[in-house]
Amino acid sequence: MSRSPRPARLTALGDELVRIHDSLRAELRRLQDGVRDPGRPLAVHCLAFCAALTRHHTGEEAGAFPALAARFPELTPLLEKMAEDHVSIARIVARVEEIAGSGDPSLAGELDGLAAIAESHFSFEERRIRDALDALDGSADDLLGARAGALQPSSPAAGHLPRERR
């Protein structure tokens, strides 16, 4: 019995990369706003955000980056630079995870630093590999570490609790 051809992806991977980055940007802004509102429970939200960002970067390094390097060898130095950015971002993420629930006043500064480096990194990736991603076969889950609904603003995974539970 022969297999039928794989259906075409509904969303271009480059567009999916931007969607993932936009979701991460929005959640990071919510965290920055929340750290300035001491009544908000931030620990769970911080940890969920950090896990989603780490999952995305791990997915890129395991999926998209090797696939891009195989298909477009000239991108290898660029992909290595992006992987180095992931290491820098991971250091800040580890610090955020460490202090998220402690009430440490340095959390605001750590989140601001994370937002600055993440925005620079996301923009760089979007400019440099978005079009190349569209040439790859595979899903956003496999290549970009995406997970449907991973950071929906109203989902428990995003760490939001109803106001009455604060």
C-alpha cells in the first residue's frame, strides 16, 4: 500500500516563526507589566514563559538550524551566531527562573534585560532566516519548538490566575 503525499503546510514556517516570536514578546510584556503590579502572581507566569522560550530555542537548535544548514550551507555561520544568542538568553532565563518567586526587586531589571536581548534576537532571526524557513519540510512543532496554545494569555500554561485567587 503506497502512502499518499504529505499535505502542504497551512502556514509558512517563516510566518510561524514570527507568530511564535510575537506570542513570546506579548507574554514578556505582560511579565514586565506584572512585576510592576505586586498583586499579580508572577512566579508561575515567569516559569511558564521561561519554559516556552527555552522550548522554542531548543526546538530551533534541534530542528530548524540543522535543516537550514543542510539545505543552505552558507547560513551555517549565521546559525552558529543565533545559537550563541540562545546561550546568552538562557543565562538570563536561568536568573529569572531563580528569582521569579522570591520577591527579589532585581526581577524587573532581569526582565527588562531579557526583553531587550530577546527583541534583538527575534528581529535578527526574522530578518535573516524567515524566507529560508519556508523552503523546509516539516512542522513548526518539529522545527521551531512550537506547541499549539503554549502561551495563550488566558491559559493556565501562561501562568495567569483569576483576579479573585490573588
